[in-house]
Amino acid sequence: MDLIKLSRVSMKHLVTLHVMLDTLSVTGSAERLCLSPSSVSKTLTQLRENLNDELFYRHGNQLVATPLARRLGPTVHQMINEMNQMLTQEAFDPSSYQGRFSLAMRESTFELLAAKLTARVLEQSPGMRLEIWSRDSMGFDSLSKGQLDFIVLPHDKSQPPSTQSNLVWETLLDDEMVCLMSPTHPLADKPLSIDDYLSYGHIGIMDSDLNVPFFEMQLAQQHQKRRIAVTVPDFGGAALMCHHSDLLFTCSRQWVDVALQAKGLITKPLPFNYGEVSYSLVWHQPSMNDPAHRWLYEQIVECCREAGANS
């Protein structure tokens, strides 16, 4: 252990690195830390010299973190949380809390959860700032880097990515999959058979993080692959296409029950065994050391329980 080298790296350096990984901006980091940009730049220079790494470099108009900086992100995030917990011994008081949390969710999850969660959190903690990102723009890597605090998403229960062992998955709501179609669809007035299901084109949803859905593999093994005619980024766009075509859309019943875009569409159960689906909450394991993080986790879980009870 090199104590002399360790003595040259302070909490100030770690906090600056943590915030820089989030903002990728010297000016933005300075605003968040209530410092001048020159002070942040000076701290970064000291840390670069101690670690013998550039940490951030400019690519066009943007700053990009080096591989070392990205690798240090989760460790630094955990160290800051543990230090904060050590210095803050009193019970967490949401009414006086001043801080920011970032969540990411799919558009389908947003309609199910976001408005109710925001109202619940801000009623108890008016000083808290919530940032809710599209899951397409902020994914699992952002959790490990400390740029996100939680992700909420629907998925097959067999499907959580296994490549990131430091991520915790918790089921919030069990769900089922249904098939949506236009009320003028030729299949609207009859029970949906597997032959009918496979004879029409389908609408797929883009997702770069998750693997091939289990229900797709089950369908191919039991019968044959369905034909994806169009792929769109979100459930709302898929429902809109259903209104104006004979395409079929397979999705979450929880979403159908709350989504305005699904109003007027015909809902039918899937004609095959597709496995189990759910909505899950995902977070970076060390972050639960932060009492504010644990409090927000409890609000998300309770909000989802209420949504499930009302569905």
C-alpha cells in the first residue's frame, strides 16, 4: 500500500471525478459543486497527475471519459456513498432533502408509473429533483457509472442480462402479454388461434440491451417465428400503427390498462405458452448504502404495489 500516493488523493478529487462522469462538463460540474470552472479544472489536473491518466478528452464538442475513468466510476460512487453515510448519522429526512436522482424507464413504464411516482416523491420531499430519462438514451452501463440511480422496465423473467454482476434486479409487478389489433381487423370478432397469430405481420420494439425475448424463442420452438413487419422505439408508436393497419402488437397488459394510445384497440390473449413477464427495478448494488437512495427505492416499490392493486 502506497500511503504517500494515497495521501495525495482527497475526497475533493473523488467527488469531482464522480460529478464529471455524470455531467461530462467542467462548467456543469462547477455549477453542481458551487465552484468556479477553474477550480474544477485544477482539481482534475491534480487527479490526472496522480493517476497518470487523461481521465477526459475532447472529441468534437464533447468531453469523453477514458477507459480508466469509466472503470473507476462505480468504485468512486460507492466510496462517496459510504463516506456520506458515515458523515450523516441522523435518520434521513425527506422533507429537508436537497438532491437529485436519475431514473430511466421505457415509454410504457412511464405511463404506468412516472406521474404517480413524481407526485408521491415531491409531496414528501419537495426539494428533491427527479430526472426521468428514456431507457433508450440511458441504459445499464449508466447504472454502473453512477449516471443513473434506477431503471424500471418490462421484460421476460428469464431475460435479465447476466453480463453485469453488480446490478440488482427486483420484480415489482407480475404481468401478462396480450395481442392488440384494430377494431376493424379481420381477427377482431373471433378467438385468436396460433395460425391466425402467425398469418399476420407484427410490430416489434427496439431494445439493444436485452436479448431475444423468451416468448419469441418459445413461439419459434413450439410453432414458428412470427413475421416482424415494422420495428418501432416505443409502445405508443406501435399502438398507433395498430389503429391504422392490420398489423398485430404483442405487449404488456399493465400498459394496455393505462395507455391512451391503446384505447379503442381490441385485446386478445396470446394463443401459446409464452413464459412469465414482469416489471423489474434495477440498480447498482453499492448505491443502497445511501439512505436517500434507499428511501427513493421504497417509494418506487410502494408506488408499483399500488399500481398493481389498482390494475
